[in-house]
Amino acid sequence: MSSPYYETSAFFDLPLAIRNKIYRLVLVKRGRPIRLRRVPSLLQVNRQIREEAFPIRYGENKFYIIQDPDVDIALGDPMLRMLAESGCFAHISSFTLRCMSHWSRKPHLDLILLDKPSPSQQEQYLNLRIGSDNTDWSDIAVTVVALAERGMDIMYRSEEPWKQRVSAFRRGAGVLLSIIALGYVDMSNKWLVMDFRTPGKRN
């Protein structure tokens, strides 16, 4: 029986520094966020490539997830579960959960997880921050309270049409709660901020 591909491929004869450059050329998109979806095929080739390239793919890109207002995404969502179980969130340094309204020109909410800002950057995020350095994100009750203090009460539900958009935003907060409170993200050096935006009128 022949040896596995990863043992015979000339690719692994290259120095790790060269392999890392190749991974970056394929997996890193500079200057624009990437929609967080399924794990790229390259990272599923074999264990060695996965171990080498996973931190590059997920640690050196910025990502976003779109919360569809018509879909109540929860931890049971197959895609979210697959991403969580892949371990990618352990490497991600920045991603945005965008909670959209039913109409693109209506307000939308960005829940942004990012590495702790530098002292000069903290001022711009301070008024948008959810929780604090002392928030125990591993405690689901504490996390729910931290979100509720910023108006993201995920326990709230309403069938009234004028409140459905707000309810969709709060379901989005529930997605983030699932990711954070179950330990998929190490929050020890992260900030969680909320950016509520109303797009301007068209010309």
C-alpha cells in the first residue's frame, strides 16, 4: 500500500516559511472582510495542512456573518455548529455579525468582536462596548445581562410587525451568545461592540 499523500508530496519538502507564504496567497484576503461560511477545501486535504494553515486562514482575515431576519438561527443551525466544531472561532481575531432588517435600506445592527483595541483606539469604541474587562463571558446569565443592558434582550419576542425587526436583531445576539458563552471564542483579550446604523437616503 502506498504512503499517504502528505508523506510523499514534494510540497512538504518545502520549508515551513515557504508553505506559510503559499497558504497566505491562497487563504488571506487583504483589505476586505470575508463571509464566514464552510471551511475551505484546502484545509480539509489532510491533518498537516489543517494544523499549519488553520491559524493563518482564521487569524489573519476579518470575517462577517449575516443574520437573515427571516431565519431564527440558533446553536442548532447546522452551519453554525459545523463552524464551531471545526475550531475556527478559536483563531478568529475579528468578525462582525450583521443583523439585517427585512428591507436593505432600513437600519441594521453590527455586533463586532475584535481584539482589544490599543489605548488610542479604545475611546472610539468605549460608548459602543458591551460588557467590560470584568465580564465573565463563560457565564450565560452574565452574558445575557450584558447584552440586555445594551437593549439586546434575547429573551424578548414579539409578533407585532413593527417590532419584528428588533426581534431579528435580538436573535442575532442569540447567535453571538451561543458562540461566546459556550467557549468557542476566548474572550480574555477581546472587545464586543455594538454599532447600530441607519443607511443614508439614496441620491
